[in-house]
Amino acid sequence: MSGDEHAVEVHLDTLLEARGMTLTQLSELVGVSVVNLSVLKNGRARAIRFSTLTRLCEVLDCQPGDLLSVRGGQR
């Protein structure tokens, strides 16, 4: 694996679908732009602030492990 690759998978689509929420709605509730959430959702984010992760978990009523997992790891 090169330095730019990672094995973290983001399950934002699954959580949004389960809650009947759109990315735009989530953006408004979390206070993060739709573009930045889209980058995260599509697995192209290189980092995430703990404050953003905290807010996502609060709004989606989930734990970080529900939102993120490591490919090949336990989920």
C-alpha cells in the first residue's frame, strides 16, 4: 500500500439511507459543506476532524465504528 492509499471505508450512504436523510440535510445539521461530506462519503477524504466526526455521530445517532471501518478488519 502506498502512502496515499488507506483501508478505511466510510459507511455514510448506509447511515443516510437508514435514516431517510439526504447529504444536503446532513450538511445543514452538521455544519459541513456538501462538497466536503461528498469527499468523505466517496472515500476520498485524507483526514477528518474529531469535531466533525463527533457532530456526524450526534446527528446520525451512531458511534464512530458505525460510520468508519477498516477494510479487512472486524466491523
